[in-house]
Amino acid sequence: MYRIRFHGRGGQGMKTASRILGTAFFLEGFEVQDAQRYGAERRGAPIFAYVRASREPIKERGIIQRPDLVIVADDTLLLIDAPGVLKGMTPQSVLLLNSEEEPKMWKDRLNFSGAVFALPDVQDLKEPTEQLHIGTVCAAAGARFVGVISQKTLKQAIQDELDILGNQIVEENLEQALRVYDLMEAYAGKIKPSSEPAVADYPDPAWIEMPYEDARISAPAIHAAATSLKNPTGLWRTLRPVIDYDRCHRCSSICSTFCPENAISVNENGYPQIDYQHCKGCLLCMEQCPHHAIESSLEHTKTLESDKGDEI
Ligand code: SF4
Ligand code: SF4
């Protein structure tokens, strides 16, 4: 059986990736499961999706515990524990990343014993004016790694899954997917089907000692103020609001009032300033600005230098 997990952020198309790969396997005659898991259903929050595919009936259920391949659309997820990107990975598992960093750097940093590979530069997969369809790109890379999905089948699966979005979107997705499929030809068949883990492969449940704790310690309580500042929710962002100060009329209250994260402050000259450490990229400010002074840009095209916000 093939066990493949996709990790990304809400809005990046991980659900679509698992749908496309699942459909492609199905068209090749496999039995398939594909499912998605969301935490908070909001843009930018970590999500994962997974696909099982086998020539035999699949009896395994639930979240994939021992993945053969994990594909990560956003490498910032590797820096936090909660998304569980490495959960259940073994030395035989393969990690495929969308990252500007070298795979070796991630292998060392994560102390990961399996193989790590990177997608080709994803910005080169699209025309400058096009949106990057990273979910479809990840699905195509997965199809290439398993080596049992033909280009024709991949095309059909993309058309079947995205037809509802119209011709132009389908064409963009097809171009990007087929480009990555061709570029990754050398990786065809790197993932082999693995057998079902035996019960003995899982650690025995151990007795957990629960020491008595005074309620003041064991009950959930926040004892200090302003701790949310320590949570850099800007990591969730896939799209970044950018203020065009030539168009801004300094109406001040509109964008800053609507920002649900309180991430827009007004400086002494009356100009709004975005705190990119805490802006999660919902783009409500862009929708509300009456002078269209806020635009969105892809997060990965911006440098960390500008995270402190624009000075004006
Ligand atoms: S809502 Fe628009 S015009 Fe008003 S302060 Fe914000 S960016 Fe400027
Ligand atoms: S996109 Fe705009 S409204 Fe949303 S969190 Fe960022 S600054 Fe606030």
C-alpha cells in the first residue's frame, strides 16, 4: 500500500492535492482512500490531507500513522510541533519539501534519518502573472514519486477535480503540474508500496503517572497579560497585505478597525502600519479600504526584512 500525507496551510490546496492524487490512483485501477484533517478552519492554519492506495482492498482506517511519503507545501510548518509533519516517519519514509533551503539543511536541522528532497523552484513553474497552484504541484510531484501514475492519468485527474473552476484555472493548473511532473522524472518510483505495520511496530501503551497538582497549577489559566504578542501568527500568512501610501487617504479608522488581529496601528502622521509578525493575511483590510490602497502579494515573494512593517 502507498501511504502519502500532504501538509500545508489553509488556502494552499492540500485538500485538492489529496483529491487529485487519489483520483489519479483510482484511474490507474487502485483502491483508494483520501481524506483531509482541519484544525481551525481558517486561512493559514495548518491542515493535512492523506491518501492510501493499494491494489488490494484497504482495511486500514484513520489518519496515516506510518507515511511512506510526506509532502510539505510550506516549510514554516517544520518549525512548529503542532502540525505533526514528522509524525510516524521512519528511516524508510521520504520527505519532499517546498523550500528555498537545501534538503541537507533540513535533514540536519530536523535530525531526520530518512531521505529529504525539494521541489524544483516553484516560482519558475508559472508565468509571472499567474497564481501558483501549490496544491496541484504537490499532487503532481507525489504522482511522479510513486511512479505508477502516467502523465495522461494525472491530466485526467486534474481535469476531473478542477473542472468546476473553469477552463483558465484548469489550464494554469495543468501547465504547472505537468512542468513539475517532467522536471521530477528522475524521482519516478522512489516510493515503493509498504506493507501494513504489525502491532509489534507500535510501542506498547505505557502507564502514565499523573501526579497530584494543586488546582492553581493544573487548571488552565492565564496569569500574565499580553501573552498573545509572543505568538507570531504572521507565520500563518500565505498572502500579504501591502499598503500603497500614495493612495492612502489616512482615514485611519477603517483598515485598523476591521483588522481582527489588531495588527494595524496608526502612526503619529496618521498613516496605518501593519505589524507583519501578527498579521495573518485574512485581507479584510484590503476589502474594506475605500480607496483601494491595500493590495495583496504572495508571501514568499517578500523578504523577512519587511516584517517589521512599513515606515512612513
Ligand atoms: S482604509 Fe485605506 S485609505 Fe484608510 S487608512 Fe487604511 S489604507 Fe489608508
Ligand atoms: S490581512 Fe489586514 S485585516 Fe487581516 S490580519 Fe493582516 S492587517 Fe489585519
